[in-house]
Amino acid sequence: MLSTRKITNLTGPGHTDRFGVGGTDLGAPAIAPDGHLVAVFGDTFEEDRVGGPGWRSPVVLLGDPGTLRTGIEWTASAGPGEYAAQVMAYRHMKRLRRRRITTVIPTDLLTVGDEMFLHVMACEGLGNVAWTEILRSRDGGRSWAETGTRWRGGLHGGLFQMLTWCRGDDGFVYAFTTGFRRDAGLLLHRVPEGRVTDPAAWEPWGFRDGAWAWGNPPTLVLDGRLGELSLRRVEGRWVLSFFDEGHYRIDVMVLAGPLDDLFRAPRAAALTGCDWGREDHSRGRVAQLYGGYVVPGSSLRELHLVVSQMHSESGHPYRAMQFRTDASPLTTGVMEP
């Protein structure tokens, strides 16, 4: 178990009211081409709970990366005026491309050159992904447009739904993927960074005829019941964090590169259950945690994570929070989970 403490709530009363963001979750962050912080959130409401007015998703907030240590401060939103608008044109519970779409959920952001890319899941009810697609921003995350790049929800047995991606030094973007149902492990893909929006350019990593190779049918690189994913480079290492549904915790791994053997790589829990304080208990039940996105500007010793919390029965609390953990012990060997 890593040494972890809560820094602050990132959303809700006193934090995101002026943007019309009361209750929300997720919050995957990336640095925009001009240096500010961009974070994308999921189902968002004007009140600090699940439900109520102002339902939209995805929602994007812009922040000051210089405020990382004390708690990210939001400076603007994607949308007209200060109100954080839905950055994709559709209506919840209405038909979109002949499918009844409940919501569109973001999975991760990527910056390549002067552009940012946002990967999303179009959902027909919770856990049922109709398709995934990529949006593009050319103004630092302030506005987004569809690229036309889409994959069917059932691709690779449904394990190409949730995605996290990161650029390497070799001209490729590497992506770990899994399903939205949190009942399976990870696949690995790569794509030339100049062809992110070309589905034909994406290559799976797989084992066949006694050897691992790009272009083979995809093979699980880590098993388990995994959910939200975050892959980022930190101090020359590759940090992978993810929600482990099977053990109800957020785990962190520190890798030399994306081709490391994840079954043997250093791994430890950063956060389990609701071990951050009694304030988060409601009606005698513990509110759920999920997410766990690495914040740019982190070090291994001070690794900042965006963590979500929701109480599924009462709908409150429903928010994103910032935690700091010390992942440096993972650079010296495998820790006990």
C-alpha cells in the first residue's frame, strides 16, 4: 500500500459552481499545447448530486498547472461564457445514428503537436457501449469537433472501449484498453502519432506462434476486473494507474515502457474503499470510488491522482477529488498490494 493523502475536492460547492458544475465525475487531465491544464469530466449536473438539471457529458474545464501541489484551480471551461457546456452535439436518451444513446462518456485526452484528441464512449445504458470515437480540439480544449473516427463497441470482445494513451519517443502513441463493464483485463495497441484518427493504423500487441509481435491478434497483457485507466510518463518512467474493481481500489504501476510484463511489474494500491475519512459515509454506507487519473506535473514521489466518488443509492456525494501518493517505492521492486 502506497502512502496517500487527500489534497482537496476538485468539483462541487466552492470549486466549480461558477461553471454550472455541481455534481460530476472522472476528470482525466492533460496539458494543452499552450501549457494550461485541460480536464474532461463525465455525466455532469448543476446540483452537487447525480440527477437534476443541467445534465451534460462530456464537460471540459481548464486549469492552472501551477496550482497542482495545493489543489488544481479551474480558470475557464469549454463553452460559451463560463458555463461548462457539453462539448459534443447530442441529446441524452435520444437517438443518435440510429441508436438510443443514454450518454457519451470520456475516457482520456491526448496532446500531439498543436492538437488535442478526446476518446469517448457512446453508451446505450450503463455498461453498454454502442461505439467509441475520437474528437479533436485545435484551440487548447476550448472547443471540440468530431473526426469521424469510430470503432464498434464490440471490437476485440468489447475490450477496446475504455482507453488511455500516451506518446512515446519513437513516434508512436501507446494505448491500453479494456471494457466498460469492469470485468476484464487490458489489451495494448499502438498507432503512429500522426495517424491517431486512422483506424487502419492501429496495431494490437499479441502472442501467436510462440512469440509476441505487433499486428498479432490482441492478447491480454494484464488480467483482472479493471476499469478507468490512466497512462502517463513521469520522470522517465511510464506510470499506469487504474481502478481495480475486483479488489475495490486504485492501483499504480511504474514501468520502464509499455511493453513491460505487467504481470511482473511493480504494482501497489494507492487508495482503497473510502479510507480517506468519515465525511464520505452516507446513511451508514460507504460511497464508491473509481477513476484514478495521473495529473501532469506530478513526480513519482508526489504523484497526483484525480479520483471520483459516487454514492449510487443517494446520488451524493458525486464529485472528483485530488489525492497525492508516493509511487517512488515502486521503482525499487514489486510491493505487496
